[in-house]
Amino acid sequence: MTESAQSPEIVTVQEGKPKRALKLRVRELLSRGEVVALPTETVYGLAARADDPAALDRLRALKGRGPSMAFTWHVTSRDAVDGFAPLLPLARRLVERYWPGPLTLVLSGVPRGLEGIALDGWTGLRLPAHRATRDLLEAMPFPVVMTSANRTELEPATDAAGVVERFGERVPLVVDGGPSRLKEASGVLKVGPGHFELLREGLLPVTDLARTAGLRLAFVCTGNTCRSPMAEALARDLLARRLGDGTPVDPGRFGFELLSCGLAAGIGSPAAHHAIDVLGERGIDLAGHRSTPALPEELRRFDHVYCLTSAHLELLRSSLPPGRAKHLALLDPDGGDVPDPIGGARSDYERCAASILASIERRAESWA
């Protein structure tokens, strides 16, 4: 039922570029703290200035929510995530695949001036796929938040008529971009230290999101009893601490998969006892490791395959079809080999582990 006998201004726009007059009108209304309705590919949204507390209060009143309600900053570029340092590589991989589109990311951190839209130190961001709305947002000299066009707990509007029915003149301008294509609110994924949580289900399964956010990492040496098992275990431990929020977490929760193998490895051999002892002192249990051979067809599905020496790298490259070896690299970013400690003293294994860890710490900057 219509909440007001009066109707807002309705301007029709197609997926193409909105006219300059409409951009100026939206800017005028938002600048003075009004709320306008804009189309997106999911549902229609109520938009307001993100840096205007009075505008945010007006938006909360329209939604029927209290002062603790957070809002989603609707950005115009994937680069917006670069201001959020914790686990930035995961966020970058997600936006490269899913933005523009129906995914809202809730990231750890609050940009200056946007304190009023955040909640408990987390900020929501989304890059909508509706071209006309993106063009309107790009024309604004201030950040804009949007929330679904509905009272809380009620169905959101998926066309301009639905917005008018729900809000009437309380929304002075409705930009009519036709019916929403997806007719379902965006999924909301919280990504940060200790968190990889789907706060609201959407069209994207959490398993697919994790597969995109994380990486498949493999480590290759000769026999898979010394160097590559230590590399896998050290990488897993580093990721567990890096992804956690003071408490280590399972990297698999964030979509990471780790494997070690050997080019001349048998099946089922344990790790060398010195390797077990050296990592044990670091709180890492390698006792359950069992060797596995490196199979080129299996390694093709990994995002990165790190070889411990240039000889391992060249042998693997020669086993793959031309152009299919771009994911292979030396573990050492500087191109050095990690000497084989097999048969050596415990001190050799300690030096080996330290060398591997130094390389992993540098590589991990691009992992998480």
C-alpha cells in the first residue's frame, strides 16, 4: 500500500550513460542530505552521502533501523579495496573476479570520513554492475552508500514502481533503470583476520568465493622427505597465523590448499628425522608427513608451484606442454637454490629451514 498520496520525481534512464542533467540533479539532492533511489543489477537501492551523518540518519529512519546500522559504500573502482591492508591479496582476487557484480565485501578497517557507515571497525564495499548507476556514482564528488529499497525485514523493491509504493515522496527522486536483472540482494562476505564468513547468502556459493580468495600452493623437491615437506609445513603455519586474528586458523577456511611432492619420490616415506625435530622446535608437527610423487598433470591445477632448485624447475617445465608452465617458479624470489640437507647434520636442516622460511615470508606478501 502506498505510504504517501504524493509521488517522487521519476527519471527514466537506460543502461547507457545518464544525461548530465540527471547527474547534476542527483548530486544536488545528495549534497543537501536527501535520499535518492537508484537501480542496480540486484535490487533497487536507497542512496545517501556516506560522509554526512544527517543523511545517514535519514537513511536509517527510512529503513526503520537504529543508529548501529552499517551501510555499504558503493565504489566505482576495484582499487577501492587497496585502502584495506589486512588480507588485501584475498580481497583483490575476489574483486578481480566478481566486481562489478552482486558481491558485497566487508573488510577490516574504516577509511577516514566514513566512520558513520562502519560497524565495529569493519566497512562494507560493493561495485555495482548497473552501468548507469556506476556513471552516476562516478559523477559524485563525495562517497555514496546504498542500501536495499525496503523497510528492514521486508522484500526490497526490484523496480521503480516498487520504490514509489514503499516510500512515496519520502524519496524525492527515483532513477528508473527498468526491472532489476537479478532480483536478489547481493551476497555479503566478511573477509579479514580470523574471518571468512558469508553474512548474507546471494548468488555466489561460499565454496566458490573461498576458491577464488585462496590459492593452491605446491612445493617440489627431489624425494619429498626434507625440503618440500618443510616448505609446505612452514607455509601452512605462516598462513595460519597470518589469516588468524591472534589465534591460528585453518588456511582451508580461506580457500588455501597446500601440497608438497618430489620428482623422484616414492609413496609413503616419512620425513627425515632431523626435519621433524627442527620443525618440532617451532611448534610444527611433521611426524605425520608421507611422501608423494610429483605428477605434472596434478600440478597443473595449482596456482603456484614452487621448486626448491633450478634443476627441479627445469625438469618440471620440460614435462609440461608449451605455455603451461607459467605457474612454476623457484621458491627463492632471488633465484637461489635451497641445498639438499639429506644425510647431513641437524645444523644443515636448521639452515635449510631458515632459508626456506625466509623465502616463504617474502612470497606470502602476495598470498594473504
